[in-house]
Amino acid sequence: MPQPLTDIRVLDLTRLLPGGFCSQLLADFGADVIKVEDTGAGDYMRLAPPYYDGREASVRSAPFLALNRNKRSIQLDLKSPDGREALRRLAETADVLIESFRPGVLERLGVGYDVLAELNPRLVYCPITGYGRSGPNVERSGHDINYLALTGLLAVTGDGEAAPVSSAGQIADLGGGALMAAIGILAALRERDGAPGAPGSGLGQVVDVSMFDGALSWLALPAAEALCTGRSQRRGELMLGGSALCYRPYRCADGFVSIGAIEPKFWSAFCHGVGRSDLIARQFDPPGSDAHRVVEEIFAERTRAEWAAFAGEHDCCVEPVLEVDEALETELVAEREMVVTLDQPQIDGTVRVVGPPIKLSRTPAQANRRPAPALGEHTAEILAATARRSGEEASAANHERGLSPA
């Protein structure tokens, strides 16, 4: 059965994390993703450690393999006339182009949206930028931590007067950039192509995705309070940020556990389970309170495994805090098929990576459709197909004009 995006061709000009994650989501559902890389080292992610042992240096990086399955790679020098012409020809056959340059770079090279849209009016063009294609920060550099800092998200993450805590998961890169881009691209394709009873426009458009904008949207609830009252809660004051003893991590006998017992029924189940019904009324007491110290002592008495068993007996939103390597080996991850094994010809053996997070019942994602590409592996193949198509179009045009081939 064809996958949902089988007939969609995507040109991915991005490097590193946000664009790679976005185009991999599309590739897993069948899109033909062509990774357009420079004629030097290509995507910087190819150089990121740790490395697998193998015969091809450009695909030995574990981070690169985690983001680039199901894609093809072509090398183009966009600073050269031939490279730019090749990109223009590729854009004529594409449905989507994703890029992550600073605003204006492709325009200065002569391959910006206006040029490409004239060649292919159906093209959906998605630049993933730090601060958008307009506004005072257009030219500013940035990374995940900077976007989180300017949205206020970093300021409210952590405890009290301690320094803000930077998330180990890239919230702005992935949540604000990659996911928003994928959603925007699919929305633009739907508008272009239409649906039964709702004809599409037949036209592409720009999907302007800013990692700052996307990260700010993750603050929907704190922002709603600030916009309503004119004041935002500070770090350590947010209930979902650690201000209540019922929703916090706690040290236990061999590590840490988490409790997320916001609803009274869950907190009551926890208190009854540990034989401390007197704590039920203290659910929202702050850290440092007498009740908080009692709860700390309670959690310290058992191991993570014992608390996991406790959670199986008492419906109270208690779970152990796992290290990443531990989490990847759990029954939950295995059952949800969130770690998959991929064939990678250039590597000595197979590769295990995080699997597709979206589960469709009839047309599921396919993680192992195509191995991650070596640098420029498909350059000749793609350019030959593009030239062949251009020749066929020229012949057809000449035929329509009544001209014979030379």
C-alpha cells in the first residue's frame, strides 16, 4: 500500500538538527527527500561523534544516522552558476523546499523563493529560521538556548533563586522548528492540492517557520496568565514547574522518581498508599515546607524499582526518573517500537535509532525504506534524471511548435 506522502518530492537544503528532523518525518511517510549538500563536508552533522565503525566516513556519525534515514544525497556548489542552475532544475520537479540559511542568503544567490516559484508555482517553500523572515532579529545568530531565553521559557525552568535550567531536549529546535515546519508544510500542500468538494489553489506558498515563534507557542498556559494579569509567575512559582510538592522530582534510595499527582484523586491515592492520609490536605504546599520535607523522607525510603511497583498498585502518577540508556531499553519503548534497527550498508552491522513517533493504523511510517545516504551518493543519479526530464520537456515543447529534433 502506498504511503501518505509517496508522490511528494522534498528538497532539503538544511544542516544539523531542525531541518533534518523535519524532513525525516516526511521521508518516513514516503516522501522522496533529496538532501542537497555542499561540495565540501556537506551537512555538519556528518562530523558529529560518536561514530560507528564502517567503510564510509561520511555516514559513520550516530547523530547523522539518527536524522537522515530514507533520504538521497546530492552535492551542489550553490556559489557556482552550474550549481544554482541544477538547483533551479530540481526545484521545477519538487513539491517542497526546506532551507535553514539566514534570511536573504538564497535570494542573494539567485535561487530564492520568487525565482523558484516562477519556475514552479506549486512549490511549497519552508525556511526554518531563528527569528523569522521579518522583525528586528532577522540577522541575529542563535541556538536553542537563545530562543528559549528570549521567549521566557528558560526563565521559568528551574527552582526558585537557582540559575535557570537548560533543557537537554532541544525544545526550540525540534518542537518550535522541526514540528512546526512539518505541520506548516502539510497544511500548505493540502491547500494547494485540495480535497473532494474543496478544490485546491494549485499554488505553493512560503511557510515561514521561526524557532523563536514555535518555542513561544509552547508557553501557551504561562503566557495566557501573563496576558490576562499583566504579571508572569517566576521560576519556582509555576505549579507545573515545581512549586507544589505533588508535582516534582524527588530523590529516592538509588536515584530519582517523579510524581505528577495534580488531580486530588491521584494525590489521595499516593497518600493512602504510603499510609499518610494526613498529607492529603497539603497537596499544594511549596518546596521547603514541613510537608515537603516529609514527602522527601517518604520517597528516600524506597528504590526506583520499588516505586515503580508502587505505581502499579496505586494509580498516583509516580514513575522512576530513568537515564536515557535505561529508557531506551524499557518494555514500553519496545512495545511502542520507538527504537528501530536499520540496515546501513556502509556500517559494520546494523544501526539502532529512535523510531517514528507518529503511528498511522493503515499506512504506517517505514523507517527502513532507504538507508541514510553517503555524502553525494545520488548526485549522478539525480542529475541524470533531471537532465533526462528537461530533455523530454524540450522535445515535447518542440513537437508542439512543429519543430523536428536536430
